Amino acid sequence: MQLIALRVEAETTDESGTRLWNQGVLGSPLAVALGPLEVTLALSESGAQWSVANHSDRSLRVRSVALVYRLVEAAAPVRIFCNGYQSWSPSAGAVLGVDTDPSERANLPFLQAVHHADQRQARPGELRAEWVTVLDDAGSAPAVLLGFDGGDRHDGTLRLGVDELSDGREIVVRAEAFLGDAEMSPGTHRPLHSVVIEQHEGKDASDLLEAWAAKVGSDGGARVGSQFQVGWCSWYQYFHAVTEGDIRSNLARADEWPFDVFQIDDGYQAAIGDWQETNTRFPSDLAGLADAIRGSGRTPGLWLAPFLAAPDSEVARNHPDWIARHQVDGVDAGPLRTWWNPPWGGGEDGFMYGLDTTHPEVQDHLEHLAAAVVDAGFPYLKLDFTFSPSVDGAYADPSRTPAERVRAGFAAIRRGAGEDAFLLGCGVPLANVVGLVDANRIGPDVAPLWDLDPSDEVVPGYLGTQPATSHAFTNTLSRSFMHRRLWLNDPDCVMLRAEDTALSTEQARTWARAVGVSGGMVLVSDDLDLLDGEAKALLDEVIATGRGSDDSARSGRGARCPDLMERAGPQTLESAGGSVTTTTGIDHALKSL
Ligand code: 9PG
């Protein structure tokens, strides 16, 4: 199995709004003219360095530039590790010709925008991975890693499919630099993230991903030095209805528990977007809440969805020009809606607006907001729904890619919060934030149940993104290679309670063990009143295993997943601290791949 560079492709839109697809055969010298664009490449066995220039006398919007490889000597079945786009996107193996991209069934760009770099549907039969992938086949050749060497300038999508230009006889892999319609003015030039290819005798998928993550992390100044995190989070017991009473009653019991962090989740804020004011369920202000937590000897943590604004929030009403715009065929169609969540209210049936993170005033606002909440006493921030600026729309600076828009928002928050704050990304396009966050959620939400039924699917194709503990389990295993190489992994909360739950004792233990073996953050999210000595003993075990695994991860020998490429999702995770294999049956991963 081998990759051979075949051609380059680009998708652009000109000033009249006409979309152009151009293809160019690779020749020598390696400067390929694609209509008004020119792509310059330096190819080698280990990948490609490349850049794109606008050689025309007009501005262009560049959607994507792709280097297309032919996959030769591949014996079916060909498998691909589908790394998802953001925290909640399912990540597991899939088989070409058998599995399908979720967008094929969905055709709901609103959700596709959340779970893929390019919110449009995939080609029929095409499987895609984001930022990095591994391919293997039934033959004896070693697995191949194909990825990008970074993700801060643009996203990178790897697309595996059959070639339309060869009557479906050839398998091709596109390494696509996704610029998301970023504008290039005449004469401008953009360096692209290099394409990386690795294939070595005796190296399996996990070996390749570990080495890739270590390199990308060190090149990107990854923040990987924070201490092992143990904490409590209000979400998975109280959800939106959380009250100050709930926070204080759990805080009163927390002395019996080994929490360093005590984090207030969604539900305290006056409105989505108005983070500095509490609502009527919270008589205290932010400083008062932080004081109470700090007084108990713990680090106060706070949840924010910093790039969203409810239509009726102060921020949206006072600054309508801070909201990105929705466009239909180049015509303005109102404020850009980037999420929908009816419990948040907001005045437009639960639709939320997306802040324009390329607008200098929004960047100032985010910087001041972060400084203010840290000043109020919260040095630990969970930054959620942060995919928002990646959604297609009209932004103040049209030259910025979706990746740059996401990163600009995080950079503003880091500036305001300061170097010492602990920033946890959630719902975050993972590739875009290396070096800015200390930790990232790497899987979907847990829930007090193990698996969902296909009839629970809200959007066709995307069941795997919905809250379920087995969904979090899959990503905790398949993304274990990221931990302490790119950031600290947050697998999501352990589920300790024995009442108010549909998890069996065995399922809850399997999940808790996975969190421990992963070496990632250990967060509890139960009403502490519901927990007994057994729950405490299980948490102690998780923390002991976790510390052991995390210590090894610090020296580059973290948890690894030997069955990463399995279609049904990986089932085994091993680390210095122990191992976990599911016995509870996982058959869900491919529901959404
Ligand atoms: C607060 C929650 C918690 C949780 C986050 C995030 O796809 N969805 O509809 C979807 C909704 C909510 C969600 C994840 C996905 O949860 O992961 O820990 O903070 O927000 O609202």
C-alpha cells in the first residue's frame, strides 16, 4: 500500500460569484496553474510543502486546495481512521465501500458545520478524517499516516474515495487544505500547512499518531505542563436548572472529596453572551461564587460559550455589528445563527448568533471578558461551543480562514485570561487551538446511560455525537494519543452515582476505568449527596490509575489503543497504570461514520 501524488485541485469563487473547480496534473517544475491560482509544491516521500498564490488581477475566494494521491497496491478492505473535526465528533475506524460519511444521510448543513471542516456533504462513498488519518488494508504493508503538520492557518481534511476520473477503478486520497472561502487579493500568496506521510515497518496506527502528535505539539508550542486535574462539574446532574443552592450544598460536602477544581457549568449566566451577570437562581455575583469556592481551598472554574450570543442578550442588542452575517448566494440574509438550543431561550426559538471573532471590537470584548472573569476569581475556564466562528458566513475580515477565526477568538481569551489561567476547550475544532489551550474535551458528552437506540437519532447520521457514555468511551480510546502531546485530554466526567442513572454498575466501572487508564482529567459530576463509600473507592482507584498513566504520558509513554482501526470502535486501552477492555458491548461507533 503506497501513496503516489497524482494531481492538484482547487475550488474558488470569483467576484461574480461563479464557482470554479480546477485540476492540474503534477509535472515539473512543480508549479501548477489552476485557473487564476498557482500552487507551488515540493514533493517527497514524506509528504509535501506547498503554497498557493493568486496570480490574477482580481480578488478570489478560495474554498480549498487539494493534493490528490493515488492509493496503490491496496488490498480490500481499506480502512481509515476517521478523526473527527471537534471535541464531540466521533472518531473511529471505517471501511471504504462499507461505511458512509454521516453527511450523506443528513443533508443538514447546520449540523454538518459543527462536525466537519467543510459543512457541505461528502462525495458519495467518500470517507473523511480531519487533520490526520491512518490508512491500512488487508495486505502486509505497514499502515500509512497522512496528515497536516499544523492547524492554525487552515483546517486539513483527508478524503478517501474512488476516483471519478478513473471510472471508479482507482482509490484516491485527497489531502485538502480547507480555506473556507478565504479571500485572496491579487498578487497574494499563502503558505499551506505541509502534508505529512509516514509509513514504517513495525509501526502501527497508534505509533504513527503518537509521533505525529508529539511533533505537531512541540512545533505548535503545545501547553502540556499543567498538573493532573481532579475536579467537580455541575452539568451532568443539574443541567440548565442548576442553582446557587446546588453549588453550595455540593461545596459543603466537597471536603470529603479530593477535588482541586470546582467548576460551575451552564446555567448561572444571565443570558448566553452576558457572562458577567448571574441569573435569578444565583443570588450571588461571580465574585461571591468564586470566593465561596476559593474559601473551601479549591480552584474556581466557570463555563462560558464565549463566541455565542442569544439574540436578546445585552451583547447582541448593544452590538449588532459584532454578529457574523448569514449569506445566501452572496446576499445578506440576517445575523448568522451558529447553534440551536431551546432551553437557552434567546427570543428566536433557541437559535443563537455567532460573534464575529475577526472584528477588532469583538476581540477586545473577548479579551476584557476573560480578564474580568479571571479577576472575579475564576482562573479555570471551560470554553464551550467554540466551533461557532468556523461556520460559513460573512465576517469583518474576509481574508481569514475558519481556522483563523476560531484561533483569533481563543487568542483574545488567552490574552485576557493571562498565561496562568487554565483554558479547557469544548466543542472546539481541535486542530485550531494548539498552544492556546491547556486541555480539550476529546469526545461527546457522557450521560447516565450507556448507549442510545437508533430511534433516538435526532439528525440522520449523527447519533454518535449525541450524549451517551459509550460515545465518550470510543473517543477516549481513539484520541488517547493526543494527551500531553497536544494538550491534556478531558474524556468527560465519570458517572459515579448508583441512583438516577440507567448505567449498570459494570458500565459505570468500565467508563471510570477508561478515564483512569487514559491519564486524562478526572471530573465528577454527581450530586455528592447521592454518592456512597463505594463511589468514593472507585474514584480513588480512578485517580491512582490516572496519576500513574499521566506520569508515564509526561515522558512520552501515555495510554495507547491497540485496536484503534476497528470498525466497531476501539475496545481496549492500555497504560502503565493498567488497562481496560469493554465487556459491555459497543456497536455504536459506525452509526455516525
Ligand atoms: C452545557 C453543556 C456541557 C457539556 C458540553 C456541552 O450536540 N449537542 O446538542 C450538544 C449539546 C450540548 C453539549 C454537547 C453537545 O454539551 O459538552 O459538558 O458543558 O454543553 O450546555
